[in-house]
Amino acid sequence: MSWRAGASLFREIWPLIQRQVPDDHFRAEFVRDLLDFFQKCGMDGTDLRRVHPEIDKALDELGVDEG
């Protein structure tokens, strides 16, 4: 089952993450871990490709294909 609402929710909170987590290194880890959790809940990570380079990097680290 794919949780398409998860990708939509992540897109909505992404600007908040950028503003509220200013440390680049911590934000990279936080985003990667959050994406991992969302995927465990059924979100298809490929739905977030090309939203932002930081998201793409985290998806690469998680081994998510280009889709």
C-alpha cells in the first residue's frame, strides 16, 4: 500500500523544517530519518524526488531509486 498523503504532508512541512532546523548537518540527518519513518509508514519516497536537492540527497542515502 502506498501512502500518497505522506508525500503531500512532507511537502507541506518541508519549508518549516528548512526554517526551524538551521544547522545543515543536523537537518540532513533529521530529514533522512523522517523520510525513513514516512517510508516505513508506506510512503513512496520516489514521490518526493526533485522537490529539493537536500531531499534528493537523503533519498539517495536511503537507497531510494529515481522512480
